[in-house]
Amino acid sequence: MDGYIVNQYKFPSPNPHVDVFLVTYLCQGLKIKGFLAQPKMPGIYDGFLYLRGGIKNVGQVRLSRITQFASYGFIVMAPFYRGNQGGEGNEDFAGEDRYDAIASFRLLQRHPQVNSKRIHVFGFSRGGAMALHTAILEPAVCSVAVWGGVSDIALTYWEREDLRRMLKRVIGGTPTKYPERYRWRTPLYEIEKIQAPVLIIHGEKDQNVSIEHAYRLEKRLKEANKRVTAWYFPTFTHYFPPKDNRETVRRLTEWMKQQPDV
């Protein structure tokens, strides 16, 4: 059953108020791994699906990051995605791995301390496309936040020469040769199916994921009459300065908590 935990064990936490578990869960018959972080204080909390960026060893889930979000009163699930860090299957890029995110969402829905009407989805970088795909497929998403997020996979191919080899390997070729494969991985084409409010966070000087991804996403959401909020930062790149990063985390968790129940 997707989202069913096969095993979990306690992992050292960098935060004394947050417990961390390394979990193995099922998705489409595959065993996928991820981190689960939850406040030590007993209670019912909002769920928070954290969707990492990067690929393979680049952009791995950082414990300091997920425990930071958990400390704001969330139970955080952060999948590593298939084919990563001991997980079964082959790595994808906003393709079949979207179901790893959905299975993680199911895991949070079943968690006894999670308010299932309030599960938020957060995606950074490549995780932005994953977060949007999750909201497209799952009507029970309470809110979506996309930070420095990819919204168009073909645009990523053309912008990032350093990623082309990986994208050709994972997807099977170029956007010119296989436009339909890139289109399927690009959430912009199914924005109409998103029911949750969307928050877009992007640095205008981002060289990893250009601001064009955010502009295209905002435009499509507005065209589809969806609820969208955009925070653009004219001087920031893909990585915000530490103080501004912390403040943005505080603001985005506040924004999530203001959204209505599903």
C-alpha cells in the first residue's frame, strides 16, 4: 500500500525539540527512503511534505532544514525519491518519482498526530515541479509553496547546459526529440487541476532556476483563476542569505497556517 511504513528507526536530530526518523515506505511496490521529523511535544500538528531539489547527491535532504520547519509546529516528511540513498527503483526527474511524493503525502495522512485536513506541500528547486505535480494529483493538499522552483522542464534543459547530459539520460533525449516527455514532466500544462493556494518565492538573480520559471507559473495560475501569492526578491540568487532565509521560512510557515482547511 502506497505510503505504508515498512520500517523506521530514530536518527540523531540537530534540534533538541524535534525527533527525526529514517523511514522506509512503499510506493508502487518499491521501497523508498526518507526522513520524518516531528516536534517532541505531544499534540496534533499540520503536515508538511518537503520535496528536495537537485538530483542524486546534489541537493540531498538536510536535517537542519527539515527540523527547522518542524520547529514551527509541523510534522515533516521528506522523501529522498526512488533510486536515492538506498531506495529502490530508478531516479527520475519530475516523472514517475511524483508518485513517491504522493505516497509520502499518504504517509502523512495516516500519521496519528497529523491533522489530515491541513497537509502542506513545499518544494525547493527541482522539488518545485514535484510539489506542483502533487497538488495536481492530490485534491487534499492544503497549500503549496514553491521556492526557487522549476516549473518548466524543457526550459531547465535549455537554461542549464550542465544538466543536459543528466536530463537526456533520465528522460531519454532532448526536448526537440521527445517534446511529449518534457511536457508530461512540466506541471504548467495541468495547472487547472490545482485546487490549493500557491505561494511562489524566487530570487530574481537566480542562475540555477531562472525567474522565468516563476513568471510562467504565476501567469498560468492567474489565467486559471487560481489563488496565487508571489514573493520576488530582486537582489537574491537561488540561495538566500542566512538571515533572510530564516525570515522567509518564518513568513512562509505563517502563510501556510493562515490557509483554510481542505
